[in-house]
Amino acid sequence: MATKGAKVERHSVSEQPHELKYEAKKEGTSPKKVEAAKNSTGSNQRSAVEKKLNK
């Protein structure tokens, strides 16, 4: 079982549809808005994306 990458994965939002859908459901928005927030922040860090979505 690989544990090294697990911590990193929790702190980022990937381009995968299920990740975008999960984050959108969690934030009460659409996957397209999550993707737009990712692009506008220039980061895939979950905290940065959530901060942008909550503005």
C-alpha cells in the first residue's frame, strides 16, 4: 500500500471528472465552476480553490 502520495492527494483537486464532481457537491456549485476556479487561481490546491469558490 502506497502511503507517500496519499497525503498530497487530499490537498489537491485533479482534472479528473469525479474529483471535480466531488468538490462541486461539497461546495454546492457546478463542476464547471470548480474547474474555472482552478484555472483562475493557477493552482490545484484544494484550499486555494475553495477560497476562490467562497468569494
